[in-house]
Amino acid sequence: MSQTWCKIYDAGNALEAHSLKGMLEAQQIEVQLSGEGLAAAAGELPANVVEVGLWVKASQQASAQRLLEQYERADQAGWVCSGCGEHNGSQFELCWRCGQDRLAEP
């Protein structure tokens, strides 16, 4: 039986897309990317056409959305590591000091 896939996010570029894909897969969420091949046309196409889409199975959509909402909120400010208490910039997914995942439970 095939599973329906839902597009849940448009990443601005392949680097962001792969970073988010890794974050979701670390939480056992299957991810497929679309539009990576269009990056070569960047300058010739509108910016939103070269975005890379993230797709997840419909059964995992709610969990993926929650994680992406956390990502977007965290992107606006730094975060404090629950493992060592170190302040990290918003661009980091792992604590620079101890290596703990940004989304790890305290």
C-alpha cells in the first residue's frame, strides 16, 4: 500500500533543505526533497522556483510540522543547551561546546 506524501516546507536552498532533512530524519521522519536540480538555473528563474521542497509521509506530517515550527522560532534567536547550559547562535543545530542536539529533551 503506497503512502501519500505531503509538501511541508520550501527551503531557500539545498543546504537548508539537507540540514532540515537531517533534523527530521534524526527523529525517524522520512523525507524526500524536490527541486534540487533547479539550483543550476538560479539567476535565470524566479527565486521561489529554485526553492527545494521537503516532503514527508502524511502519517508523519504533524510531527514534522512541529519540528519545523521549532526550527523557525529558534531561527529568530539563539538557544541554550539543555546539556551544558551554553548559549548557542540560532544557526547551530548542535551545541558547539558539548555536541548535544538543539531539540534534545532536558
